[in-house]
Amino acid sequence: MKSVILFSAALVFSAFTNSALSAEKTGAEIAQSCTMCHGENGLSKMPGTPSLAGQSEIYLVNQLRHFRDGQRQHEQMSVIAKPLTNADIDKVSAWFAQFEVELKKR
């Protein structure tokens, strides 16, 4: 299982580095690399993986910067956040924060 997770993280990291994240990328384009774990539009269906949709922009910015800078450690996220610039983090955080999540009883 650990090797599958590391392989997945390597694929996502590769997608980030090969696409050469730049000022021209939108938050939605950057977020495409997040969907494998965090789900389409940031709505996770994986146990133990948080949904990003509707989270506070400030919270997402801080967490991504902490992963990138090593202040927060996570096997996959530390690797995935490493190549992100502040502008990339701002854009992807704003994109996920734009969603409104509604809670309903079944």
C-alpha cells in the first residue's frame, strides 16, 4: 500500500514539474492535479483524505505553504506542494474556496 501511495505521489509531482506551473496556469488547471486524492472539485470520496471544496482560502494557503516549506509533514503532500509557487498556491486555494458546500440529512 505504501508503494502505491508513493507511486501516486510521484505521478502527481511529475505532472506538476512537467507542466511547468507558471503565471499562466489558472487555479482550476492547478487543481486538476489534486483530484486523484481530493476528488472532483475538491469533494473527497477517499477515507482519510479531506475535502478541499468550501475550505477557507486563508486556511488552504497556509496549509499548502506549510507542506511546501516543511513546517507540516505528510508523505504525499510534502512532495506535491514542493514545486508550487506562492502564486500557484494562491490561485488553487482561491479556486477551492469558491465552492459552497451544503450539509443535508439523508
